Amino acid sequence: MELHQLRCFVAAAEQLHFGRAAQHLQMLPSALGRQIRLLEEDLGTRLFARTTRAVSLTEDGATLLRDARAILAKVEAVESNLRNRSRAGAARRLRIGAIDSAAAGLLPPLLRDFRAGNPDISVQLLEDKTVRLLPKILTGALDLAFVRPPDRPDKRLEFRPLLQETAIVAFPQRHALAARKSVMLADIADEAMLVPDRRSRPHSHDLTVKLFEQAGLTPRIVQVADEKQTIINLVATKLGVAIVPRWTTRMAVSGVRFVPLRPKQSGPVGRLPLAAAWLRGSRDPARDAMLSVLEARLRSYAREA
């Protein structure tokens, strides 16, 4: 009798429906049925009474359900205790991931405020794309990440919406529009546009496309680049212009001017969402301390986004 088999049995016993239980466990119904059969063979008894219309527990199945719940609860308590002891015994640290604009705009004031109240917690930073940061949370390599929320979020992750980053336009310094106080989409309708690769940065790529669509225009995309820093450097070489988050202005690049963009209408189309992500159901006092600071100061941080 294995723990995995017990977890499969409890899910099926509570749902009394193998399809829903398999979906809850994120496995195929056939695989769930195989684990139940192996458990029944191992115990030498039938646990479920099955008909074409319903599934019910046998007397032995009902007895096992009570005992299996107690066993699994004990196992989870032991695992949680060991994890907490491991965290307490190690140097207090917090491993944070962030996309480039959050690393440039959000993290400096957040870390300043966090360290003022938590000087004993060491913070390790990793800057990367959302598609690379989220798997690192699942593997335990990161405790918290500041990312673009995916369209189909992984149910194993918790997401906390934070703020919306404002879109601006990056021009070569001597561009005819670089001295403007603001521009509209119609002003850059004929400009060569630089955009991120949609596979790695779907939100940033779609920002440009959707803004133009909202204005009834089509962007003239001349170059796709993977990194935002690369895009800004290409703007400096006069290869084109780019629509980027406002926090990008904190990336020091000479030869580039940033001009506010006035979208055709207000709303979420001209903005980029930022969220905090962590492992659902996990306990981490250091992470929770940072989230508390973030919650208390979020309005101040959002004004700069």
C-alpha cells in the first residue's frame, strides 16, 4: 500500500466519480482506476461497488476512507513540520524572481522598505521572463516572483494582481517626435516598430498590436527582439520606435527619449498587468513579510508605474 494509492483512493471515495477525482488529481481516469485496482489487490478486498450508473463505497472501503484520511493528515503534518524546521535552521533568505520592468521599477523601493523592517532576511534576485520564472516557483527554486499573469494560470500557483504599468513610446533622441510632451497612435502609424517575441513576452507583444487595433491601425513591425534592453538599444541606433512600460525609462540607455502615449480611449488596453506569484498552499514567513510590505505600500508604488 503506497501513499499515492491512498491519495487516489481518498479522492475517488470523496467524489464517488472517477472522472472528477482524476481531474482533481490532474491524472487520467484510466491511471486512477489502475491505482485503485492495485490497492484492492494489495489489500485483498473490494473498496468500491460499481454499477453502470453509480459508484459507492463497500464496508471495507468506508473503513479504509476513515483510516486513510488520518494517515494522510499525519503525513502532511510531518512534511510541513520538517519543511518549517529546515527553513528555521537555515539562514533566513527569500528568493525572488522579476521581469525586467518590475526589477527596474518595483523592486528598488520595495526592497528598501522591506529591509528597513526585516534586516535579517537575505534576498536573492533573479531577473527573467514570466515563462521562465513560473516553472522555477513550481520546482522550489524561487519563493516569489513578479510576473505578467498568464491567460491560463497554473492552479498550483497563487496570483495576486498588483498594478497596471503605463505604456510609453521610446524614440531615437533626435527623432522629430522625441521632443513632444505626448503622442498618439496616429502620430506613429507609419513608424517602423520594434516589438518583443510573442512566444516569450506575449503581454508586451500584444500591447503594441492591441493599441494599434484600438486605433483602427496596423503596426509596421520591422524587428522582433527577445529582450527589452535589446529593443531599447535598437531604438538608440534609429532602427525604429517601440511601445514599452514606463518603468523601462529606468534602464540607462543614451540616445533614447521616452514620450508618454495617449491611447485613443482609457482602459486596460494601453496598460500591462503585473502580479505576484507563489506556490499555492505553501508557508513562508519571509515571503509573507514581503507581501505585507507590498500590500501596505502598493498605492505608492503604483503611482510610479
